[in-house]
Amino acid sequence: MIIPKGCLLYPSDTAAVVGGNVLTSQRIVDVVLKAFEVCAASQGCMNNITFGEEKWGYYETVAGGAGAVSKLSSVFLVSGCKASLIWN
């Protein structure tokens, strides 16, 4: 895979980038899986959950699951990757 410098996936050192990685990463995986005709697209987004108080907090992203796969005949559930951050 060739990713040109200066694009969304390979920004310059001075580019203003923040957030959006949960959407971008899900879409990249969908495109790669589609290219190999492995499965249908996922939810295409990650869900976030945050809770805490003044002294501590918990933040987690949970992927939206995987798309359908034609070679499986039974119910098949896949939960995507997640990342957690706890601070105090």
C-alpha cells in the first residue's frame, strides 16, 4: 500500500489533527476487507463511553462489529478492537 505524504493518512508534522481516528481506522479496515472480498462493511464507526468525576475519568472506544461473511452458516458475532484510557 502506498500512502502519499500530506494526505489524511500521512499528514505533515504541522497538520492540525485530532480525533476522527476512530472513524478513519474503521473505514480503512472496511476498504481493505472489501478489496479482498472478505466480508461486508462494519458499522463504520466506534462508540465512545466516558464517565468519571473531578479526580478520575474513564474513556473507552468500542468498535461497531464486523460485516456479514458469506462462508459462515451460523450466527457469528465479532466485536472490534477497543482502546481504554484511565487518568487520575
